[in-house]
Amino acid sequence: MNVTFYIIITLVSFMPVLSSCGTANFFDCNVGYAGSNCARLNKDEQARVALDNGDVAAAVELLAELVAEEPDVYERYPLLAAAYASKSGLDIFNIVTANFGGDSSILQVMETFVPTPTALGSAYESSLRDMNSGVQTLTAIPPSLRATTSSDKYATSAVLQLTLYQAAYGVMLLNKFTYSASGYDPSLLATMTAEDAVLILRAFLGAAEAAGGGAATSVASALSAIQSQPGSTDQEKIAAWSQSAR
Amino acid sequence: MKRTFLSHQRVLIRSSTRWRWGLLVLSCLVVGSVAFGRSSAPIYEDPFDVAGGGASLTRASQAGLLFSNPALIPYGTGIHRWLGNETSLIVGKDSVDFAKSLSSSSGQDTSASSGEFINTVLETPIHAGVLNCFSYINRFFGFGVFNRGEFDIAAKKYGDTGLPALKFRAESYQGLGVSVASLVFGKMLSAGVTGKFIYAGEPDLTIELTDQEAIANLQSASGLKSLTAMNAGYGVDAGLVFFRQGSRADYRVAVKIDDFGGTKLSGTGDLKELKQMYHVGLGYTLHNSLDSLHLSADYRDVQSVSGDGLFKRVRMGAKLLLRQHLGVSAGYYDGWPSYGVELDAWLVRLTAAYYTREMGSKPGLEPRSVYLAGFAMGF
């Protein structure tokens, strides 16, 4: 055997590794080498990878499919709700670390991170729908399985998320009448209908009833404050509160 | 007519009844009970072996011999093999990249991107560790005192229940291994045994950032103790290597039993036993008097007692050793490509490796790309 033979054998030996440039796993079904006994990710794992990679749209799609296929597996619901909330533009880290126990109103606290029509423009309605889907996902869990005292991790997470997302949904609904495409615009409050006001109050009431920690207390305080505002209709009271609370 | 590798193997097996006896012994060794166990990886690996895909049953470097396969000890020239200390540092590529981005962005206005910064911190797993082993090896026996500590901290924006969570995992192994080995049937068969004392812990903890009770518990003395709890015990590994040497090509078949009969660990930690595992490996070496190219493939944990996926149990790689001082290796470690170089400058041995360790149960779930730098002094 001569030097050339050695060089050829060496190159052939190292070629499979070098050709993949450090990016492909030999056993990955999608990008690995054909014929290897690959390890295919199931949908749960694909959703997990999508979430970790920030692809919330893909995660929502996968988790929604799984929930539809196995509606009794409630462990997935909070994860799907979180994915919906994230898709709506809400940063989950901001909302769970927000200080709801201080002197600030729920509006002041959430204003810093809840999406607004100013920021999202025409995509705001889609954002609202996603947030509502997050709320609906959590309310689909039987109430008896949503309990802060439950030993199931998903149950306590569901209660906390339901409070936060309903509060966020209420604030987002209100933002439709306080923010225009160009910025804060309280004159839009005059366009709020009775139905709009009921939706906002229903969201806040749901958040308060979910009883998920400090946010629920803060929302309950907001509901009391709305009740005590001047005005004869719900929309007048909400309009007055929204300006005083800011 | 030129022989292919397989035809050469067939000739090899036919050529001697001693091989039949060897295969019979090998067959007997892989019959045993299936049990639950820890990771299928060796408790200590040499950096150059890691770079070569971790396929070290048929060829291992220095202290790696003791824990990869003690039956490899007799193969080599002379009586003395190695006396020295090796220290390796492990740093996650993500951490390095993050540090680089911080240094490159210093001086810029970061107030506007504080949210982005927090997100980056949340998405940047921290993986680091250290390996150290002082060892002495000669043709007949060897011992090594080793320490291996590796931890992984990953903040998840979406934990298992959708809320942000922090995942902390660590592997801490310290101990002593004493190996003896002997050649049987000339150089065709080698048998080796390693007796070991292990002091080990594998904390694995996930805390949701909203779980105040768990966070408070972690700050308490008992909570911290659960993270640092270690267990200790004695165990035995055994290995066989069938070796067919040619003037330019060698063949090796290896079988190894880790933790023969199961290594019981006692203490307050959760790791109570290292289960018995069987591994088999194949090696093919092309060589002349100074250079060699070693191709190897290991099938670890044949009975799958560890629960590891196939991607973690199959290891393969190539090591090219030039003039006995320079080495280049590449392979598949946990299914991911790995690379490394080694410079053996007589008293000093330097190794650099890049590999990816899969922390998840399937490829791509939680890969951690890792830089490893090793420094050894010895002779």
C-alpha cells in the first residue's frame, strides 16, 4: 500500500462527517443519512422543538392537531394556550414576571407588554383571535381539573395562564378603543358599543374568577374601580376607568 | 485477487479454532438479565476518543483505556504506557457565542434591546464541565483517579406546562479505577478487568419560574442538599479484545461489560445503581511503522437497559495518527458529527475537540454543541 492509498482511505473515512459540516445527526430521519435507523420525532416533540426555536405558528398547528386527536389529554392544553398567547404577540416571560401586586393598575402593568393596534396595525384582529383561542383552550379543560390545589402541574399552570390571558384579552379588547394606528387615542372610546363593553367585562370577570394569584386580585380591583366610575352605561364606566387607571 | 474487508474477516474466523472459542466466550458474555440503567456512555472518556465519535472499545487513549476497555492495555509497544495527568475543559458553543455577541455589542446602546437580551439569555443553554484524571498504565495494569463534572442549565421560555421553566442537570463522577489485563493465545485475545470506586450524583431538576414553593424549597438547606447529594459504591468492568494483526492491517473485535452484576450505590442521592451493560465494538486499522488509520464502530448497551436511543448507543469514527505525535479524528458522537486534533509533544499532550451531545431522548431535541480542550502532562 502506498501513500496515495492511505490518503484515499483517510479521506473516505472522514468524508461522511466532513460532508455534513456539523449540522446533521446521522439518525435524524429528515436530515440524516438515508438508510440509517432514524429516530423520528413525534408530534409532541416536534411541537416542543418548534416552541424552542420560536416557531409558535408551527407549534400551534401541531398542538391543535394533537388536542383534536386526543381531547382528553389535558396536559397539552396549557402548552397550546401558551403557544396561542405567544402567537398573539404576548411575551410569556414578561407576563409571568410582571408585578401585579403593587400600586399600579392592571392597565398600567399590562400596557408595557400587551400588543396594541399601534404596534400591530392590521394584524391586531388576528392577534386578538389568537389570544381568545388561548383563553378558549384553557376553558375547555373541565373546571374540576383546573385547580391551584391540584398536584398536577398542568392544572396549576392552566389556572394561572387563564387568569393572565383573560386579563390580557380584556386589555387588548380595550386597546382597540384607546389606540389607533398612530398611537394612544382616547377619543376612540366614544365608538365602543355595549357589546364591546360586555366582552371586556366578561374577560376581566373570567380573569378574576380564575383566581390565579396576584393578577386575579388586580383584575378584581379593576372591576370594583370600573363599577365605581361615573356613567350610566358599561361603556361609559369603562371609558372613565381606562383614562383614570392610566 | 484482492480481498475485501468481509472476505478477510471470513478468512480470519476460519483460520483458527481459537477464534471459535473466542466467539463462544463472546456469545456467553452477552447473555444476561436486562435491567434499568443510566446513560450508556462511559463514566470517563478521553477527549481524543470523544472527538473520534466516542467509539473507544477497540482503541482508546491513555486513561480512557481503563474505563473504555481494560483489555486494550496490553496492546502497544514496550512495558510502560503512560504516567501523567490530564485536564480537560468543556464549554458549550452557545455560551461561547453568547459571550462573543456580548463583547461585540459592548459600547452600543443596549437599553433598546433589553427585551432581546433577556430572550437571548432564556434561549442560551449553559453547558460546561471539567474532566481530570491522573493515571498510570503499563502493559499489565493501570490505575486512574478521575473526576468528571458536567452541568447543563437551560431556561425554557415554554416549560412542559407552557410557563417559563429552568432545567438544571448535572453529572458528577469521581473515583478510582484499577485495571489488570493479560494476553491469551499470544496476541489474539486480551482479557481485562477494572475494579472501580465511584462517587456519583446526577441531579436533574426542573422548576417553573411561577412555582414559588419550589423556588423557596430550592433556597432551603434541604433543597440544596438534594441537588448536591452523591452516592458511592464499588463496581467491576470486564472486557475482551480479539486482535488479528497483519503487516499493514489489524482487526479488532471487542466486548465489554460495564458494572458487572450491577454497581450498587449508597447515599442520599437518587442514583442508586449503575446497571450492568454489554457493549461490542469493531475496529479496523491500516498502518505502517509510524502512521495508522483506525476505523471503529461501537454498539453500546446491546440490551438497551439504559433506555438510550440507538443514536446514543451507536458510535463510530476514524482516528488518523501521524508519526505518533499528531492525531486527527472525526466521528459521530450521539449521532452528531465530532472532530478533534491531538498533538503529542512528548511530555505535553494537547487535544481540541468539537462535538455535540444530545441532552434529549431523540436527535435534535436538546443538542448541545461543545468545545473541549485537553491538556495532559506525562510520558
